[in-house]
Amino acid sequence: MKDRDPARASSGHRVRRGACALVVAGLASVLGACAAPGGGGPEALRAEARGALQRNDAEAAFTSLKRMATEYPDAPETRAVFPDACLLAKKLYFTHRLEDLRSPYATTELDFLFGWLARYYEDGVFPEAETNTLFGGFPGDVFQRFQGYAASDPRYAGWTFRMQDDNGVIYSVVAERAGVAASR
């Protein structure tokens, strides 16, 4: 077995940290489009998330967006930040799952996102963009977890889901409602 080259290992670590920093910077610019907090509400939580991203604290940013979804579920701003929450969840999932498979970012936080997504199925129309934003790039085992979650959430009743993947990495999800033609 060859010894690991410390210079190469360090270089790989810098590349991963650099890629994560780019994701965080991109999210900060997207979240930065919101108005400054005026006294609470979803705008204040969105600004809180933006501030956390500027401090490179993805966990605090995700927590702020999660609070937004919990406290203001019907606010248009909440739907607008769903893609940001998905990107942060993916970053946190891939950061923490190798350290601990029981990490909340590999378990309960995914369930929270599945519940958030379920709100968009309540009107009976396949929310393709939100569904693929959530699942795209995740490994297939996340979809398997979703299947178990969907079976117990009545908002997903009547829907059948199928993932499309490339070598185990999800690139889209197809949903079909009983008695309705397939959606893409």
C-alpha cells in the first residue's frame, strides 16, 4: 500500500472547501435579493439566512430557512426559498453523512424537506421544478427514504414516483397520479 501524499491530500481538501465556498457564495447572492428585515416575518428570516451564509455558516442558514417554512408556510417568500433550502440541505448532507450516517442532515432534515415539498402536491398538480430541485444530485438511497415517507403522508396519496438516475445519482423524478397521464 502506498503512503498518501500529504500535499495531494491537502490540495484535494482545498478543492472541496473551495467548491463549498462557491455554493455558499451563490446562495448568499440569491438570498441577498430580498428586502432588509422590517420587523420580523419571512423577510427577517431570509435576511438572517443571508447573514449566516456571509459568515459561511450553512447550518445556521438552513435553520433560518427551516424556521421560515415552519412559521410562514403559506408565504410566497417561503416557496421562493425552497430551492435555496434544497441546495443547503445537499451541501450539509454530503458534508455530514460520511462523518455520521445518523446525522440529522442525512435523516430528519431530509424528512423535513419531504414534508415541505408535500405542500406543493396538495393542489393535485405535479410540482416538477420543486421535486427535481430537491432530488437532483442526491444518491438513490435518499429517494428510497422519500418513498417510505410518502407512503405515510396523506398529501402524497394517489401519487406514484419513479426516479431517473445515472449510476445511482438522481437526475429527475417522474410522478404519476392515479388516473392521470405521467408527468415529467
